[in-house]
Amino acid sequence: MKKLYLLLCVAGTVLPYALFAPWLASHGLALQLLWASIAEQPVAAFAWADVLVSGIALLAMMAHEQRRRPLRRPWLPVLALFGVGVSLALPLYLYLREASDEAR
């Protein structure tokens, strides 16, 4: 499973940035335009809401699990969540948990 989680970490980083990079190259970091684009397209708003709720759920789960089964470097998935998104943070968390279980 660890190899699968690492593969998903790569995919979860490369795919979102590959899709966002052209928009970023065209518009720069125009946050108002980004927000307007999200607001005007219901499917985009749906996707962002889904990711936002998933990110909050992931943070809650990681905090809860950290009390039960502490991980080394629990801050890495949190950085990944805010730096890339759920697509990297979740498989990274699962990888770290597998690695922690193997070390025990």
C-alpha cells in the first residue's frame, strides 16, 4: 500500500497543478478573478465546496488520529493540505500512517 500511496501523492500534486498552471499563466494570481470564476460556474462552486469540506474533514480526522496513534511529522500532511490540497494531503497522511505502523 505504501507504494500506491506514494504514487497517489505524485498524482495528487502533478494533476491539480497541471490543470491550474495554464490558468495561472494566463491570469496570474488574480484572486478576484478566481473567485468570480468559481462563483459564476455552479460546477466549479460544487467542486470547490467538495474540496473545502473534504479538507476540513481530513484535518479533523488527522487531529483525532494523532491523539490515538501519534505519527512522526504530523505537520507534513497539514502543509500539503494548504500547499497543494486534499489530493496530496490524504495519500501522504495514509503513507505516513502505514510507515508508522510498520515501524512499530
